[in-house]
Amino acid sequence: MAERREIRVTINGTPHAGRVEARRLLADFIREDAGMTGTHIGCEHGVCGACTVLVGGVAVRSCLMLAVQADGADVLTIEGLASPDGTLHPLQAAFWEHQALQCGFCTPGMLMAAWDLLRTNPSPTDQEIRTALAAVVCRCTGYQGIVEAVRDAARRMRASSGREVAG
Amino acid sequence: MKPAPFDYYDPRSLDEALGLLRRHGSEARVLAGGQSLVPRLNLRIMTPAVLVDLNHIPDLAYVEQTNGVVRFGAMARQRQIQFSDLVSATLPLLGEAIRFIGHLPTRTRGTIGGSLAFADPAAELPALVTALDGDLIVRGPSGERTLKPAEFFVGPFRTALAPDELLVEVRLPAMPRGSGAAFAEISLRENHFALVGVAAQLTIDGAGRCAVARLGVSGCPTPMRLRPVEEILERHGLGESVVAAAADRAAELVDPLEDVHASSAYRRRLTRTLVVRAVAAAAARARVVEHDRG
């Protein structure tokens, strides 16, 4: 059974097929087999959160999931966050404006974890934002800007969903 | 690092999974949520020859209530439990404890059964199940058996599960009316591994006395239920000096682990502090419930 398995994973709306060993991590499938290197691998044992992606619309650490376990799943990575025309997602725009990144290594994980937070809790308190961001380690010590960006993005996303409801 | 090669099986039924475990014995590891196992595979701390993945077995992720007992399928996700209305209504202690486990992205995958079967001394769920004296339903080649937490947890990262057995269900009594619960813990960083955690649930009777106290503590080789401390609260009430005396007794009773993060003596001190915090918070919540009812 150490043989390879055929899997199909939809990443950002595009199907990707591959033949992988069972020990292939989802993070490596995304980066090396699908060639999407926006998802970063930091610690590779589930501590740093840099590799966070959405599977089936909820955040997971892609270094703690086997690629074979994502067979048939819908995955969203950092490359799928902006609109196809390049318009940044409100979270990305807020990160830009609040200088919520320095070296940028943790940023994909920060954005995907923040996306999951705001979907489950559109109006988080600062403490709730900090608790959610504790899932991702930033070594540039840039948390203050990140908290401000998530707070601002939450406000914008609430405003725009309010408009949609009103419209 | 990457995991060492292994043979991977994703059985579609419990019987098939049990058959695989019978065949491969201690060569096999069971993959539930993978949030503790996969890090160990990646670091090659564990190099099992066979992985039996439970994620494709249907109907193992339920959360249901029957006759005052809440039943959890072993593969119920921690995230699912965190957002469960049934859990927040019937087991607020669990609703609070679950937020201390890892982070939201790890709770997406992490399961109640996996956490219990992994038996990490720092873990929240073993202490909680011990406090509430839940039932652990185990299935093996000769059928099903029900274990109490004191039987199930036998040491750090060790349980009474045989290599060909699976934890399939956890049963917890719904919190009685007029009760309050709290989970308190201290870790070096937010939501990191706890040095010590304390689960407390108190039931107040019509006269305002503490009729039933439940206390479970982590940070020891196995989770401990502190029956003598519960008795102090049940006999002498929830006054400040009684709670302080109960916490002193708790610190005497526990036998905490010692590691690079904290000495045994420090964990003992934390136990005292956390018993005071958890009991005070649970008592305040129980009184609020009582007040609302009156």
C-alpha cells in the first residue's frame, strides 16, 4: 500500500490531479505538485501557522493534513483571495494600508486565519482578533499592524455586506 | 521534515478499521484529526508502518443528547463542538474548555476521540472527562466495553486501549439545572500547551448549598479527579476561606509532572491558584443561574 494514489484537489477553483504517496503533505501538494508557492511552510509541524489554507471553506494547517485526505476537496489558498481582475480582498487591502507585513513570510497564514475568523465572527473584539492571530507566528513582531488591519477589514466587510443586504 | 513512508488505509466502516488494527497490531497508528499525530510523523518521532485513517468512516462525528446524556462520536471535531448549540446548552464546561485547545484551524480537524486517545497530560479534554466521570466506549475484536476515565488513562500518552481497539464514543452527563461550570488554565503563551488546567462544575441546591462538586486537573501523569477537594466544597460550602482551604488540599493531592517549562512545585502552586479561579467562576455562574430561576 506504499504505492501512489490518484487524487483530485480543486485549488482556487481549478482542478489539480496528481499521483501522490500517502505521506505527501497537503502543503507540499499545493506548492510542488500544483506549483502554487504562495502557501508557505515554516515549521512543518503545526506550530507556526504559515501554511494555513481553507479546505471546504474552513481553515486548516496544510502541513498537518495528508494530500490524500484532500482528495475531492475544495481548497482556497492565498492566490485565490483576490478577485480574478486583481482587486485585493478587503483583508489584503487592509494589510497593505496598515503595513501589516514586514518580511511577508507569515502573511499567507495570517490572511487565511483572519478570513476564517471574520467568517465565523464578523464583529470580533480586539481580544478575539488577538486570540485568532495567536494561531500564526510572526517573527518580525509586527502584530500591532496586523490586529489593526483585521479590525479595519472587519469594519469594511460588514459595511459592504450591509450594502448588499440593503441593495 | 517529511513523514517516513507508511502503508495507508482509509477504511469505510468501523468493522473494516478494526480488522486492519487486528491485522497490523502495534505496527499501526490510528489517524483521527491528526493534529498531534501528524506533527510527530513529520518530525519522525513516530514512524508507524501502517496508518489507519478514520476520516472516511461515516456516522462517527455525531453530537447527540439522549436522556440527559450527551453522546459524542469519536470523530466529532473540536470546531463542531465549539459551535454546537447543544453543547453550549448542555455542557458549558466543554464549550469553555474547547477554546483552550490549539487554535481554530487545528480545531477544524482535531477530534474529541483523538484528543482523549492521545492522552497528553497537558490536554483539556482528559481533565474534563475525568471531572465529569464520563463514559468512554471502546470497541475491539470481542465487542464493546465501557471504561471510566480512571481506567482509561494509565499514564502520560498512555491509555488502556489495546492495539486492536478503538475509542468510538464519549458520553458526558448534561449539566444539571442550578449548576455553574468553569475551565481555567495557564500556559506560557495564549492557547499554547497548558502547564496546568482545572475543570470545575458545581451544582447548587435549593438552599444555596453546594450539593455536587466536580473537579478535574491536568498537568499530572494522568488527569486527576480531586474527590477529597469536592467533599470539602460539598460539606462546607463555597465561602472564600473554604475555597482557599479546598485549593490548598488540591495542591497537596496532585502529583504534577516536571519538565523544561515548569517544575513540579510550580505546577502545584498553579493548581492551587487555578482551583480558586475555576471554583469561584463556576460558583458565580451557578448563582446567576439560581438567581435567574428564582
